[in-house]
Amino acid sequence: MATAPAAAAKTAPKTSAAPKLPIWVWEGKTKTGEVKRGEVEAPDEASVQQRLRAMALMNVKIKKKPIQISLKLPGLGGISQKDLVIFTRQFATMIDAGLPLVQCLDILSGQLDNMAFREVLVKVKTKVESGSTLADALGDHPKVFDTLYVQLVAAGEIGGILDTILNRLAQYIEKNEKLKSKVKGAMVYPSVVLIVAVGVTVVLLLFVTPTFEKMFKDFGGAMPTPTQIVIDLSKWLQNYIGYLVAFLIALVIAFRAWISWPRGREQWDAFVIRTPIFGPLVRKVAVARFTRTLGTMISSGVPILDALEVVAKTAGNSVVEKAIRYTKLKIAEGKTIVQPLAETKVFPPMVVQMIGVGEATGAMDQMLSKIADFYDDEVDAAVSALTTLIEPVMMVFLGGVVGGFLVAMYLPIFSIAGAVK
């Protein structure tokens, strides 16, 4: 399909940079009357008409898009997983309809509102036109298309089932994002309550306590012990708040540096996975991700050793990654997948047994998919249980902070009132 462009690329002289083609906005109707719109890069209007003619559109309108000045700011204009899912599903539909690969990329890039994603797809299309495989072209953009995506596309190209692979990829990304959102959702409430509690405590100590202290001094007399503790804490915070903030920042930087070190990351992940509250949730998420990724790759025809290498990279936990790499090593030595998985003691016995049944019956990809679905539900249940457990604890904590402060501040007032009587 791309042999002619490849030959042209070989004979063409090298230039410093190709001029950027103008963008054309088009609109047309299908035979069923459905209105289609999009944008496409082309040297002239005739080229656009030729491309749209291949799509069998009628009542076509074409106009050149005005030049826009865009300002790129750091952190903006990223490509979300939602963008990737929509692109992948549309790509699969167009491939299934029999459209040429380059034309699919051309149409999809023209329809994108996300300029960063459009720029990536234009580069992918250009490389495919020059004779590269789609997988190699996607591999040039690892921040958008990860190793899993590229490996599966390569398998789809070799097996002639690219549309099927793309649909599997879209489904995988959607389920993976749902899994991530569940875990993030479990952490939002306690994080918000903790931030509010710290904020309220700081405000009370810095601004409210000094007012009460001045009032108590005017009345004279000895302070109750709880009140004196709060006042001393307020004075300490006023004097050392700058040092405290600097210490906390240094602590965060040191922690990030520690977990960026492989040994430190492994120690932290091992600690988290053993904690009684968050450990079971982390383990269930790891199992769901492992089985979903491995099942998707095996069902797509990726060899198990290559699949395990990708799964290890996407594990999200260094303890789980180490277990997967150990399993891969033992399989390369000729063992089945069950024995090394059991030896790691990372995966629950039920999961290992089910994978063993799948391996014995030749339906491991289906079994992995069933395990992943089961553990998705388990993550749901674990998140609900965790939220139910943490919610009252955090409310008691916040109430204790505010209530303790109020009691400490009003004790002297009660003492003064008793003395007056």
C-alpha cells in the first residue's frame, strides 16, 4: 500500500524542512443524507476534492482555514485517554470499512480539535506514507502510544486483524481508566477532609488563639492546662511557621527522590501492599491490571514472553513488576506460568489456579479476561468498604480537632464565670 511513497522517499533529495500545507475545512453529505464535516491538510483545493470523492460525499463545500496563532503553555494541550479511546474506535471503524491506512489517518487528523494530537497524527501519517509500518510510526510517540499500544498494533498488522486489535485496545483503555478513577475516587474524600482539618487548625492557631490569649491575660489568673498547651502551640507556630513549611517541602522532595530510586520505590511499594487498610485494594488493582493487560495481549497473538515484558512495565507497583519478571524468566527456562506465579506469593491462590486451568485448556486469554472482570468488581467493593470505613474516622478526626480547640478556649471562660459567682 505504501510502496510508491516509499520509493519516492528514497529518490527524493533531502531538504531542511518541508513547507507546512494549508488546512482546508470541508463539509458534505453521505448517500443517506448524513452531514459530515472535517479538516484536512492538502496543497490545494483539487487535492481535497479528490480525497472527498473517495469518501462518496455529495454537496461538498470546501474552504481554506484562516491561519491561527496558537500559544503553547507548559502543561496545556495534552492528549487525554478519552481522546485516545475515541481515536482508536474511529480508526477501527474506518479500517473495518476498508479505507486505506493513510486516508484513515488523514481524515482522523483533520477532524481533531486537539492540536497536539493532530500534530502527532500528521507525523504518523507522513512516516507511514514514506513506507514505515503503522506500529513503527506510532512508536515514535511513546508519550501518546505506549509500548502496549504499539505491540498490539504490530500484532494486528502482522495478523491482518488491525480493526479487531484497535477495538480491543479501545476497550482495554476504557476499562483501565475506569479502574484508575475508582482508586482516585477512594482517595479524594479523605484527602479533602485532611486538607480542611489542617487548614482549620492553622487558622485557629494563628489567628483565633492570639485573640483569646489577649482576652485571658486581661482577666488574669492561671490558665487551665489544655488552654496553655494550645496557646504554647500557637506561639510556636507563629515563630516557626517558615521553618515548618521549609521542612515539609524538603520532606516532600526527599520522599520523591527516595521513591524515584529503584530500591526506595521497591521498599515503598512493599510497605503499601502490606498495609492493612490500603494493601488489599492495591493488590486487587494490581491483579485486575495484570490479568486485563496479559489477556488482551495474548488474545491479540502477542507471544507470552513479549506480553509479560509489557505487562511488567505497566504493573504500576514494583513488587508486582518483580514478580512478573521472575515469572517471565522461569517460563523462558521451560516452566509453565502457574508455578512461578505461585512462588512469588504476590497473586492470590485462586487467581493462580484459574490461570492454570486456562493454560491447561488452551483458553488462558478468556480466563484472564474473566479474572479481570471479577477483580474489577472486587475493586468496586473494596473502594466502597474503604470509603465507608474512612468517612466516619475522618469526621471524628475533624470534629475532635475543632471540638478540642473550643473546649480549650472556653475552659478559662467557665473558670472566670465560676470565680465571679
